[in-house]
Amino acid sequence: MKTIYLIAALSAAALTAQDLPQLSPKAVVEQRIGLTDTKLTYWRPSARGRDVYNEVVQSGQHWRLGANNSTLLTTSTEILFKSGSVPAGTYSLSLFANDGEWTLVINRDIEGWGVYAYDEKKDVLRITTPIEVGQMRTESLLIYWDNLQKSSADLVVSWGDRSARFPVSFPTERIAKENLDKALADPKAEWTVYRNAARYGYENMMPESEEWARKAASMKGDNWYVHYLLAQILESKGKKADALKSAQRALEAGLVDAKKTSKPFGSEAEVQALIQRLK
């Protein structure tokens, strides 16, 4: 086994040094999910007329999930699979491709070539999920993120007529709250900090959003958007009278600004619609 590992490693190194094309080219997928930066690095083998799940990957086989070097996943924050969490860092990925379900293996060893030097003691997590079998065929191995949401996404592995989805959760709300607290704690925070905090708070139904919007409006009273945002927040809390006053201030500020710049107030119709709704 050591001989196979050495020959394969030397062959890969030689190809890289000579910069020659490979049958399984390297792919790098960088994706931000919420406030987490992820990176997938893998080499994409193609079926090339082979029966993938008989000639290349057999049921129950521990597969390196790619070709050439190890497949790697890097995440800037802790992430959560259904069977447990994975701390921030870089890990190797491999797979047990069983007939009805696939088991993804996340391992701390990122120097080993494929699974030849695999050490189960270095496993961080294993996640098992049912496979999907369809008529569509993926000629070249594909690993990617799908179903991107603010705090979740699916890590998808697809090759041939089979694919599997591994749902992942991300600590977006916790990190966002930490960022908000840090920014708002700065005594020199600009009005834009309070505006951004209020907008995020409004979108996520945070009770502090009204306080932050009022602060932004007091610091930058000639900005139409802060009044418009405050009006939306007040409306969501059922404070229609106060919301109407803020919406009217937004219209006034927008028209004044438009007059100064000799340009139309581009959001006038939107603000007018809010005013009519509040009357």
C-alpha cells in the first residue's frame, strides 16, 4: 500500500511540475453562505463511458471523492451537519458510496493522498444521507453548494445518475449579532451603523430595530431613507400614526434632496404608497 501511495504521489507531483493537462482537472469552489466563507478543492474525474458505480466506485468502498489529491473543505466558522458540528478549519472529505445511502467522512488529515493514508482516529464527523437516483447524468464529478439560504445550504455530491445532499447549518445570526454589538458599542459610530443595524433588525424582527432607526434619524435627519425605514418598523409594530409622520418626513427629505440635485426623487412612488397605506 505504501508503494502505491508513493508512486501516485510522485506521479501527481510530476504532472504538476510539468504543467500538463489532466484527465481529472482541479476545481475550486468558493462560496459565502451567510457570514461564513467556504472553499471546496477537488479534482473532477469523468465517466468516459465507464459504469461509474461498478467500474470506478463499488458499493461500500471508501472512496476519496475525486481524483489526484485529497478533496478539501475549508470553512471560516463552525458549521453544523445533522450528526454534529465541525469547527472552523480545513478538512479532507471522502465517501462510503453504499447502494441506498452515502456516508460523508470529514477528517483532519489534509496531507494524505486520497484515502491511502486514511486514519479513522482523525475523523471529525461522519454524515449519512439517502442518495437520489435520476435520469439526468453528471458526466464529471460535481461537488457544490445548493439551496443557499441565510443560515443554511446543502452540500451536494453528484456523479453519474446518483447524487446526495448533506444539509448544513451556519451560525449567521450569532455572528451578525456579535458584529452589531461591536459596531454599536463604538462611541464614534456613524449614523450609517445605526441605519444598517435598524435595517437588519427590521428584516429579522428584532425589538431593538426601532431604537436604532430613531438614532439614525436623529443623527441624519435630512436622509429620506432613515425616516422611511423607521416608518416601516413602526408600521410593523402597529404604530400607524407615528409611522405616517415618519413616512411624510421621508417624502419631504427625498423631495428636498431631489431639488438640490436637480434630479427626480427615484423612490417617491414607493414612499407615497406607504403614506397612502398608513392613512
